[in-house]
Amino acid sequence: TGLGVLMSIYKNMKERNLNFKIVNLKPNIYKLFDITGLNKVFDIRE
């Protein structure tokens, strides 16, 4: 899934001490991140 890919990328980057930011999410996509709790995992910016 798309979320699985994002989690894999996030894990890879974290292991390498790199930053991963998600920017400019549409409100309905942000709601998905909020419901799943991923808004607390990812650095989400406007």
C-alpha cells in the first residue's frame, strides 16, 4: 500500500539519520494520517 511504502522510506531514512518531511497534504489525506496516528510519526508541514 501507499502507507506501507511511506513507512518503509521513513524507516530507511531514519536508520541513516536523514529527515523525512511530508508537505502540502490535502485535508482528506491528512485526516487519514490523523485516524491512523501517522501524523505523530511523520513530520507533516503545510
